Amino acid sequence: MEALNRQGLDERKRQILRAIVDDYIETAEPVGSRNLVDRHALNLSSATVRNEMSDLESLGYLEQPHTSAGRIPSDLGYREYVDHLMRVDELTPEESAAIRDRLRDSFDEVTELLRKASGVLASQTGYTSLAVTPRVRQSHLRQLKMLMIEPGRALVVVVLAAGVVKDRLVRIPDALDADMLARISSAIEEGLSGMRLEDITLVTVATAASRARLPETLLNQVLYEAYVSIKQADNLEVYLEGQHRMLEYPEFRDVDRARTYLEAIHRDGIIAGYLSEDSCPERDEEEDEADPRFAKTVDDQGTTAGIRRRCPYMIRIGQEISLDGMRDCSFVTTTYKVGDRIVGNIGVIGPKRMEYARVVSNIQFVRKALNENLRRLMVRYGKQGTEEDGR
Amino acid sequence: MEALNRQGLDERKRQILRAIVDDYIETAEPVGSRNLVDRHALNLSSATVRNEMSDLESLGYLEQPHTSAGRIPSDLGYREYVDHLMRVDELTPEESAAIRDRLRDSFDEVTELLRKASGVLASQTGYTSLAVTPRVRQSHLRQLKMLMIEPGRALVVVVLAAGVVKDRLVRIPDALDADMLARISSAIEEGLSGMRLEDITLVTVATAASRARLPETLLNQVLYEAYVSIKQADNLEVYLEGQHRMLEYPEFRDVDRARTYLEAIHRDGIIAGYLSEDSCPERDEEEDEADPRFAKTVDDQGTTAGIRRRCPYMIRIGQEISLDGMRDCSFVTTTYKVGDRIVGNIGVIGPKRMEYARVVSNIQFVRKALNENLRRLMVRYGKQGTEEDGR
DNA sequence: CCTTAGCACTCGAGACAAATGAGTGCTAAG
DNA sequence: CTTAGCACTCATTTGTCTCGAGTGCTAAGG
């Protein structure tokens, strides 16, 4: 009983654990043995289930809020559940059609598409969703234009491989006219085009700019602003949707908890940083995308056989999230691709007791739809983007 | 007693009402007669105060949650308080310096400045704050540039009088090259430059574009996108800050109320629309700005004299806000100016029981600092902006 | 006539105890 | 190994009681 057999639980324990997590996700109440046998057609007595539950508890999968209450899943229990037990169904045709519809709309901007994707996820799942703009550090600079707005002010437009565009208003010396500005920007562009963003330094920009053959006094401020604009292209933005939905769930009946959660979510840039630091599965997309559908739903028997599927999403549960104030939450995240090496994250934040299966199926579908749309954007308008981007 | 004398309350009633609102703002507890005389040095017995309170109640300024509880201010009571009773102090030099500091930072963009202003307001007051991007409908188009990003995609940059810049990625026909695009955009710019945004229609754009002398098939999509971009320049954005702070106040201990509030705040565009539809004081800014300080704090005697000061801020209390879910809140809003006729709003949302005086002094100062900064932006870089903008 | 002391009354909040019931662990029999 | 049975635990609910802040009213006093 204390054996903690690493190779996993026997079938009955698995069944019971699944049933418990399912119930708890649904009711948010500690689940007791009697109720469990009633609700699920387990051919067992409550006493037997009690014994099994006791085992599961000493194995670390369950917890008891107090004696004489039912059990609730521990983080480990959820982990087992999402890794091996839950049943992920495909979306119904109606659901997927609805999502496709909402995403298909007008958009020519990655950000617009991301906003929508986030909105879809939030309304589909009923939890908080987020989308992080792509990380472009590894991407190549394709264009850098500077547009005179009025004397002393210019718009710097940074175009990256894969058609990502960022811009920024900057101050420039008053003495600079449109022509000089154009000379500078094309000098910089020529010098830097094709370089990775992360390899561009103030020095490289300065070197490039010097070809413009203009007095340093004029040049310096401009090239500095250009440099900053390039660097800022990699600033991450987060689109949050449906934050207030969390307040509907009983775990947030406590206002303090709700506040902690909201504060955590808004703590500047923390979430973006956290999500981007370990961006889950690297090289399975091809296969994932090739599949007509993500047909890797786990079925009852399948799981027993112990097949280890690589999953295109990542789930972090409770303690696994090392952010203050999010210890009662879970993240389900995945990546999307713009072009070849530019990736970003989308995800759902919910209570630990979230409906993982539904979230996973939705997020996988949104990921797919998003990638499709982004690819379409590329193929139509950015062909040289993907080529140029060193494979 | 039932006389409801329109001309206002006698001095003692005013004093008592002020004391009650002050106390209630501080404690969030219904205030009783005895406590009131204790806390404020009223030279009255509690019985007298009780009588006065009873009067104030029948006049509609106070409410009783239930018999045997103290009184709380009604919406009318708050109204009287903010209009005639509260004492607005100037900020301490330290506070104003701190605000100036936080706003002075780097910025060349209106939006950046607005974000910061909103952040300052939130952290200074402890409530939720918001900033709405300026309404530019009445503003004049100064430039319209189209920048080729890659075949089939372009960036449309719209520059308005007063140096407001908006841009947008659009699709264009693949066949269009950079040169043609430049011709189109300069044709449109020439044709529309100087027009008010609100006067620009698809027809005027088309007429302007036709001067480019390019085949219609190429032209049409581009001019349509140009048109949309121009129209979208007037889309309002809202920057919210400190939403979660509201959850600290006892009126939002109830999660449902908190949720309603959060939902209301995020309901798309509602707040922006609401704020912008009646943008308070129109023509007193000159004077306000001229004053060394907003020295119009209401002092005890002054108010009795019934001077009607025009106030550069607007307060909406409870029921006066016609937005679902905001009935327990108050808005304190004001306008800022970019150039001559471009205005936007900033404001604070708090519980009805908010510290109006502190909020007002902060918001006035932020407004002033914001206007200064924006003016500086204008004067330095956008001189022709204010000239061109028809006075 | 206004103010104030006094008093009876109201009513929510908090404390406490008892009842309820869902759930457990253990044991002994099948 | 399973299961019926039983004693036990403990959070939650319900009811009762008290406490106290607050009110309105009345009658006496300046």
C-alpha cells in the first residue's frame, strides 16, 4: 500500500480517481464514497471505494479537507488526471464551426487575430484566457522605414520576416528633413536587413547608419531611436479576456482570493514573461498540423496501454505555477506559429478544478485555426517571409 | 419641514450633512447621531442631531438601511456634498511633485502619456481609473501615407492635426507596386488634407484617389482601405487601471456585486461611449489653465453665498450613471485637450462612498499636468497643427 | 420656540448550543 | 478480496438569546 509503485495505478484506482476528479470538477464539493458509487455505475460498494480512496490518499493523489469530509484531488491527482485519465473529445461540428467563424472575420493583423482568439477561448471555456504576442527576437529584420510626421517627429516602422509589423513614434532633430530621414532609414535598413533581431546592437545600427553620410549630430539621435524601436519590437503584449468570469466559480467566492487572483493577473508583464520562458513542445507541430484532426484523444483502454503521446499543449497545475497568487489556478497553454520560428502563446487560466478536457479540446482547436489563419496570411502575402527565414 | 426649500439647507443642516457624508466615506458604516456629535465637535446634543437627521431624511438627503440603524447618504445627499459641502484641498507639494515625475518620463505618444496618467490616478486614489483616447472626429487630416510592407500588404498611416498618429495594416492588390501605392496615397492626401475627419466619406476619398490615374480595379480596394483607416482613426480606446482595487472596499465584499462591476467595466466600449457622449465643460479651460492653481476650493462660508462656480470636472453619482451594474459607483471625470478641439476623457470610478475631495484634487492636477505635457508636445513638434486647426 | 435629557422600542450582529447529516475508518462476516 | 454494519468526526444549519447601537417620542428647561 505504501509501495508507491512508480509504474502507476491499477485500473480500478484509475477509474476511481478519474471519477473523483470528474465529480469534483463538476460540483466543487469534496466527493464522498457513497455519492461516487451512485453517480458513476461502479460495480463496487462504497466501502470498497473507501478503501481505494484511502489508498489513493496515502499515494498522494487525494486530499481530505478535514476528517469526515469527502476527498478532493491533490495537485498530483490532477496531474495524473490530465496526463492519463481525462477523456478529451473533439469539438462538435457546431462548436468548431462557430470558432472558425469568429476567427475568420476580417483581419490582416496578427494582433487582431490574437485578440479574437483570446476572446473565443474565454467565451468558449468560461475561464480567463490570454494571448501573448509573438516573440520575434529570433526573427529577421526585413524593413526599417522612417516616416516624417512633422518636423521633429517621425514614425519608425519595423517590418520583420513573416510580415510582423511594429511601429513607434519618436522624436528626431528638428533640423532633419524628410529626405535626410529617408537616407538614414534606408542606410540602416540596408545594413541590418536580414539580421536577427537579437543580434542587432547599437553598434551595428550605428555602423549601418554611418553610410548615410550625414553629420553625427543629426545621426545620433535618430539611430538611437531606430535601435530602440527595433528592440521594442520584441516587447510582449498580453491580451486578457474574461477575467471576471473567474468570479463565478465557488473557489473565488472569497473576495480576498478573487482580489489576489486579479492582482496577479495584472501584475505587469509577469504572465507574459512566465509563459514565454518555457515554451513547451518544440518540434511536433508538423505532425500535429498534418493530422486531419488531433485524433489523439485518450480513450478508456488506450490509456491503460501506457502510450505516451506528446501533447501539443502544456498544463500547469497549482503549485507548478511559480507565480504569487496563482497557486489555486491552473494554466493550459499552447503555442502558435507565425512563419517558421516566430512563436507566441495562447492559453486559459482557470481554477485548478477546471474542465481540463473541454479546455484542451478548445485550445487545440483554436490553436489549429489560428495557425491556419496565420499561415494563410503568410502564404498569400508573405511568401518570401518564410523562405528568407532560414530553415 | 416638508417645505423642501429649494434654496438649500440652513447652515446647521449643511454642517451635519457634511459630517455624515464625511464619516460614512471614512467608515462605510451607517452613522448614528451619538457617534456623530462625538467625532465632530458639534455643540449639539445627539437628540438635536437626531431631529435634524430626521429632517434631512424627509428632504431626501439621507436614507436608513433599516430602523435602528444609522443614516447613510442618498444619491441626493452625495450630490449636495460634492456640489456644495466637501472641502477640496490642493495636493501637497510632495504629491504633485510625485505625479509630475511619473508623467514627465519619456513619451512621445499621446497613448503612452494617457496610460501613465491613468496609472497615476489609480495609484493615487486607490480606485479604478480610466483614460479614453481623444476623439478626433472634428480634427483635420494632415497626412495620409501608405507604406508597402510586402506585396499585397501595406501600412496606412493617418496623421491628424495636432500630431495624432494612427496606423493600420491592410491588404492591397498583389499587383500594386510601391510606386503606384505612393501615387495613390499622395493623391488621396492631396485631396483630403485639411478636411475634417467627420466630413470625409467614401466618395470624397474616391474622388481624391482618382487623380492618381490608375485603373479602377487596382484603385478601389486601396481607397476603400484608406477610407476605413481614416474612419478607424476615431475609434476610441480605453485604458483601465487598478480595477482590482475596488475589491478592497467593503461594498464589494459581495462577490456578485464585484462581478457585476467588473463585467460592466469590461463591457466592450460601453464606458468609452458613455463618457464621450456628454463631455462636460466646454469653454472654461482657458480660464482654468490660466489660473496658477485651481483655487476654487469650496470653503465653509463661500458655499453658503451660493456662488455657482463652473467646475472643470464632472461627477456622476449612482443612479445618475445610466450603465447597468454601475449603480453603486460614482464617476469623477474630466477632459484633456490635444490641440484645440481634440478632447478626451480621464476619470476615476469608485464606490459612491469614494473620497470625492481627494479624487477631485488629484484628477484636476493630473488633468493639468497632462494638458501641459500635451501642449508641450504640440508646441515643440506640432506648431502648424494648432494653427491649421481652424480657430 | 428651540434644545435636550430620558426612555421605550427596534432590529441587526454575534455567541452559543443542539440537531443534522455527509462522510470516514474499522471490524467481522461472506 | 469484498462488503455490510457501526461508531465516530466534524462542518453546517438552525434556533435562541443577548447585546448594543440607534431611533422616535415626550416632557422639561432655557
